Amino acid sequence: MIETTKYEKLFSTPLVRFRVADHEALNTELLAEGAKMRAASQGVSKSNRGGWHSKGNLFDETAAPIVRLREAAEAAILDTTRKVTTKVDPAELRLKLFAWMNINPPGGFNAPHTHPGAHWSGVYYLSQPEIEEGTSGMIEFLDPRSDLPHWRILNAPAFRIKKRIRPAPGEIVVFPSYLVHWVYPNDSAEERVTVAFNATFRKPKSGHPG
């Protein structure tokens, strides 16, 4: 009766998850670095509610575990970018990474927000307290498109108005920076610790990357 001639997914929103090798040792070292930074600074207030947000660009620090995490974050950004385009080699562009550590104590959470001015945003998970049930520690993404609620009747994954996941320690999650997201309150008795980062591309200077 009919013949499909083409099927496209228009206006899709990529979400990519990675796992860092040997992350147990890395996380132990990063948590120690975070404890030192937290003792030396009250941090800043951003989307965090009841938690601690490190000051400045974490990736400017020279401690070995932070350098290693920066390398992992850069690899994740380049890989994600290559998944969505073959017309540009991201390695030939200038890449700026800006990172910070989030520590959410019991009851702490991050309010809904975006990261204006960047291309990609990412989160690396250092500590994710165990829970038996509920939404504690989950990150939720909201569909940027409007007029979607009436699609609920079709129960189509591509048209869900929200998506929430609960990444494990050692995971990096990368998503477009325009995507509204927030973190559910930490209902556990332990701290939830992550490193978030923004990635912004610029044209190379004088035709050369760097």
C-alpha cells in the first residue's frame, strides 16, 4: 500500500555516557583534592542549593588527578562531537574547558538551569550514594521543545518531555549546554560529589588548532 522512501530523526538531542577506566583510584584522589579545596574556600553559589560549588576553573589546577580528569573530559567531548558531525574535525578547533566540583550533602540539590555560551556540558561522578528506591541523586533533563504534552498518549520515547538517569561513580555524561537540567535532592546520609564542566569551541588562530 505504501513504501517508505526515507526516515529521519529531526532536531534530536544527543546524550552520551562514558566510563572512565580505573575510576576507583581516580575518584579517591579527586575526593581528597576536593576536601582540601573545600577547607580552603567557602565556594560560590550557582545552581547549587544547600551544597558546595568550587570557585574558579577546576581544570586550571595542576594536581595529577585533576589533570587526568581533564584529559578524560576532553576525550569525551571530542568523541561526542564526532558522533554528531563528520563535516568538522573538533581536534582542529580550539577547545576551552571550564570545570567545577559540586558537593551535595544530605538534602542538597541543583535547581533547573542551562549553561549559556558553551557547546557541550558534562558531569563526572565521583560519589553517588547507594539508595534502595527513589530519585535521590538523579539528574533530569527537560525536552527543549514546546507543545509536547499531548504526545503522551502515544508513549513514544522520542517525545517524552523529560528524561532522568542515575549515573554511577566513574561515569561521564555529556549533553548540549542548552538542555535544561537539574539534580534531585540527596536523600541519603552521605555526600554526593560530581565534577561538572562546560566545553566551548572556537576557530583556530591563524588556521592552526591550539
